[in-house]
Amino acid sequence: MTETLKIKNLHVAVGGKPILTGVTMTIRRGEVHALMGPNGSGKSTLAGVIMGHPNYEVTEGTIELNGKDILEWDATERARAGIFMAFQRPMAIPGVKMADFLRHATTNVRKPDRKEGEQLIPMREFRKELRDKMTQLRMDEEFARRYVNDGFSGGEMKRAEILQMAMLRPKFAILDETDSGLDVDAVKLASQSIAEIGGADMGILIITHHDRLLEHNTPDFTHVMLGGRIVETGGVDLARELYTEGYDKVRQRHPEDAAVEKEMAAEKKFVSGVA
Amino acid sequence: MSTAIASTGFSQEAFDVFLAARDEPAWLVDMRRAAWRRFQELPMPSVRDEEWMRTDIRLFKFDRFGLPDLSSPASSHYVGSPLLSAGVNLGGHAVTLDGQTIAAELSTKWTEQGVVYGSLDALVKEYGERLRPYFERRVVDPFKDKFSALHAATWCGGTLLYVPKKVRVDEPLHALSALSSSGVDLGKTLVILDEGAEATMLSETASTSADGGGLHCGSIELIVEQGARLRYVNLQNWGHEVWHFAHQKAHVGREGRLQWTIGALGSRLAKVNQHVALTGPDAEVQVNGVMFTEGRQHLSYNTHQHHEAPYCKSDLLYKAALQDRSRTVWRGMIKVDRDAQRTDAYQRNDNLMLSRDARADSIPGLEIEADDVRCTHGSTSGRVDDQQLFYAMTRGYTRREAVRMIVAGFFQQVFDRITIESVRDALGEAIGRRVSDIKEFATP
Ligand SMILES: Nc1ncnc2c1ncn2[C@@H]1O[C@H](COP(=O)(O)OP(=O)(O)O)[C@@H](O)[C@H]1O
Ligand SMILES: [Mg+2]
């Protein structure tokens, strides 16, 4: 039986304000899904809520992993169950070396029942694997000794996210604008690496505005989000239309959702104006 | 375990008995008597004094403690389990218990080169005239407050390190001061590095029981002469009921280097004045501080970076993590004299609040009389960041593991400045133990 991540009629609010208003999507292991949509339409919110971010309140709908409702699980449990997210804006953890961070993370994810204080993956074994993965991603060895995302350039952070995915070997991965901040060659490499890491093994949700990341990861499905809803789902052609022509046509086809989008943007301005 | 405390407290009678039992050079006795008079004259510090405003010691009573009874020498074979010396090749070590030296050793390799290390009480009798000028420098002002005066009058169980000109001691010297329950420690540490000398000293304190009370009223004086290099570490790890009053000061001469690292984990209440004076041109000082508090501990630090000469550099970084209802106070002052042009001075204090009920006060200050200087300061106080926590949790960390990791990382930034590997490890270990005790973490 193929493993699935199933999102059904998901409604999400932040601080009482509705952001997602009925998102439905099923990702099977081995599939590539592209999620596109203008800024502010709710893509990162969907990613965060799948990952279990505590600030997002699910007001309706379900998220199921292989038929199990995971809404009550915290991010730790979801990670250990094989869900991964590459952050649009990764967090720095000063004073904690990338290698140490990852050794701990890798152990926890591979041994989901590990209790705190129990043994980590043997150092030698881990080092070797990390070194191999870094070579594959053409990352300097020095990277492992640097503090997690501390003082990293935008591109370095994104590569570090891919490295983490490579080490954690998730069943389902969400890549939130992993191509932003990378130059052309780096995106190519990232695209290739994601394909190599994922292969037929992973269910991938790629959030992007461009085509490069999709080059080696041809989407089986393309979803367009507008104003907190998925307004269209198509194949690779839809993705192509969106990154060549932008979102105007989509807005024309879905005037009501475009209106919601406008409203959300206006509210956001208002909120940030107050703050 | 010997407690060896005269029941008479810090009375005139007890002081006279104490002096009579010590048989010290006349100049030292005079110094002690002058300080004793001052101790008696000075009032208890009050919350009306700016320096004590945030540190309430109304529950501290001198008459609960007293001078050690020197007629019954501490006979203990206390060894303890020092943190800083584990796995280190030591050049020498010294142990005091309740203000009396119970062990002192220096390898012949160093005695042959004229290095002196051990009990200050014994050595001041042997080398009185040579040590006198250093005492008379009054690096720590004996008249500063009631505690400095009491200490200057009654110090005992002291430790001396003297390194002659150009001698480089490349094996660390270790000192452990131990306190039995409700004991009194009046230890004075005097370190003198003559011109061009080098040394590393690791000193730490410990209580024989973790919840043991007691009093430490002590001083540290570090004299780093021209071109000398000193790395000094002191780890305050008393039991959680100990009152800790300390005056600590360094003089760093021309082209001298001092790296001074303090760790503070213990005591019920600590009031520490940690001063560095850069007395000759091109002197450089680095001060590192690591504090980890819990329960109702209160640690108060007054730091002072005094630039008396031009072209000097001082760099201070204090980091504290606070749990439960504990509290830290840091008041930092950079003072630059008129002649201290081209001063480069920095002070920073970061606090990580691990509970809602903890409190950290951070009060940086600058007093600058020279006009061509670079002086900067900064301070931050915050909780463990929610976004950091979420990030780590998405990598399979439990919330608690994530908190511990973030706290360890917070301190790592100080450890990175510590060039002595064993110290870095030992402090890391001591902090690590505390970190692994973090039980709960208040969700904001
Ligand atoms: N933590 C938050 N607090 C308040 N508003 C938020 C928060 N996260 C997202 N939003 C709002 O939700 C909407 C969708 O944002 P986001 O999911 O980041 O969009 P996208 O990733 O598609 O650009 C925006 O209007 C944004 O302002
Ligand atoms: Mg986004």
C-alpha cells in the first residue's frame, strides 16, 4: 500500500484571522507536487501547519498520515514519523555546530522511539555519511563545523536545508521556496540533488515560483493557491503556464478568490501598519 | 568534618585571639588592625546604596558566622572532586577547607625556577619583605565596604602564586577552596606574574554538601607585570545556601595580557566586584563570564574595566541563563581616564531567561574622559526563541532537548573565547550538568 499524506478541507487561522479556507490535497510517496501562487496566498501557512507549527489553529478539516489523524501531534512526532520541511526562512541556532545538530536530529528521526539521553548514531558512521552527502551537494567540509544557519548567506541556508533532508531521509518533504536565494547553478544542483535524494521514495511538495527546481522533479500535479484556497490543480503544463505568464490569468478565472487575496493583502498592510 | 568556628563571631575578642595565633610580620598586623577598625566603623550596605540597590542582604547576619579557630587545625583529608583539574597535567595544586590550607604542592620543575605556590599564610611569613610591596599596592581597596574591610582584617587560608621574571609555567596550577556546612572561608588569592612571566591558574570553590550554607568573604588580586601573560579561571560552585562576598581585581601592566574567565553556578547570594585596571600602555584584557542560576539564587556582579593607560584593549562578555525564580544583576562600567587615548573597550551581557519568574538586570555604563577612544557596550535579555524551538522540533528534537541544545549553544559562544581546552571542557561539563537538569520550560 502506498503511503499517503492527506489534507482534507483544511481551514487554518492565525490569531483568529482565517488564512486557509478549505485546502484539499493528497500526496502519495513517490509523487511530486508543485504548489504555486502569489505571495501571501497561504503556501507557507500550509507548509507550517502540515509540520505542526503551534501558532496555526486548525479550525476545520484533517491532516492524515497513512489514515492516521496527526493534528494532535507536535512537530517532533511529525518529524519522527517522516515529515520534513525545508524552511523558507531557516532559523539560526548560534553555538550549535551543524554536525552536532544533525547527528542528534538524524538519530531521533531514524529511531523515532529514542528517549532523551539514549545513544546517538556512532560518530564515525555519522561523519562518513555526512561527508558523503556534503560531497554530493558540493558543500565545503567546513560547513559541518559552522553553527546552524548562523551567518549563512541565503544560498547557504537553502543548501543546508537540502543537506538536512538528505540526512533525515523523510517520507514526505515540503520544500518552501528552496530555490530563492540560490544562483542558477546552485538551483540546478539543488534540483538534481532533490531528485537523487527523493527518487521514487519520497512524496514531495515543492513550493516555488520558478521552473528550475522542477527541472529534475517534474510535477505529477501542480496546485495553484489563491486567497487561502487551492483554486486549480493540473499537470506540468499548469506549472509552465504559471511561471511563464504569472498569476493574472488565474485571477481572471477565479475572481472571487482574487478578491479574497486582495482583502488579505489589505488586512496585512493594516496589521503591519499598526505594528 | 571540622567546622572549627569560634562561637564568638566577628568580635573584638575573637579578632585578638585570631591575630595572636598568627604570628605575622608587624606591617601585616598593622594592615589587619587598620582594616578591622574600618570594618567596625562601616555600616552594613543598604539598599539605598546604588551598588546594593538590587541586592538585598537584610537576611545576612555576621553574628551567625565567625573567625576560624586556628588552634584546632583542620585535620580533614577532604579531597573533593574538582571540576577544573580533571585530566589536566598540573604544575601544582592547593586545597583549603574552611579557610585553612590542608594541602599545597608545586612540582620541583617549577620550584627550581623560583616559582612560589601554596599557602599565602605560610609564605607571607617566609617571604614577608618580598611580598610586602604587593600587599601595599592595595589592588583591592580594603576600605571599599564592610566586606572588603572584614576580609583585609581577617583573611586566612590564602593562596599565593608568584612567577619570577620571564619564567613560563606551562602547566596549570590548581586551587580548590572547600567549605563545610555553615563554614567560613576568608580566602585571599594573590597572583603575581613578574615581567615577561606566563602562567595559568585554575581555581574553584566547592561545598562539602550541595545544600550546605556558609560564608565566603574573600578577595582575588592578580598582578600582571610588564609583558606578562596570565590566564586565570575561577569557578564559584558553592552550595546553594552560601553567602558569597568577593572583591576581585587585576592590575595589568604595559603589554601585559590577561584572560580572566569566571563561572558562577553556586551560592545563595553572591555579590562580586570584578575589576580590571589596565595600568600600562598596550595592555590587553579579556573577561569571560558564565552564569547559570536556579531556585532562588541571586548573583550580582559589578564589573569595572578601568583604562588608566593609552593603547589598551579590554573585552568583556558575560552570559547568564536563569531558571526558576533566580535573579542576576550585572552592572558594568568602562572607565577611561583622560590619558588613556586610543582605548578599545567592549562590554556585553546576554541573558537567557528559562522561566517567567526569573529576572536579569543588566546595567552597562561608560565613563569616558579621553576623546580618542572606541568604547561599545551591549546587552540582551530574552527567552528561548519559539521559532528556534519549532525549527529544532521539525528535526526530531523534543521540546526539552531543543531547549537544552539552545542553552548549550548560548554558552558555547563564551566557551569559544576560552583558549584553555580543559577549562572549556570542564565548564562545558559543569554547565552541561545544569542544562540536563532543565526540567520544565514555561511556554510563553
Ligand atoms: N504568524 C502569522 N501571523 C499573522 N499572519 C500571518 C502569519 N503567518 C502568515 N500570515 C498571513 O497569512 C497570509 C499567508 O501568508 P503565507 O502563508 O506566508 O503566504 P505565502 O507563503 O503564500 O507567501 C498572509 O496574509 C500573511 O500575512
Ligand atoms: Mg511563503
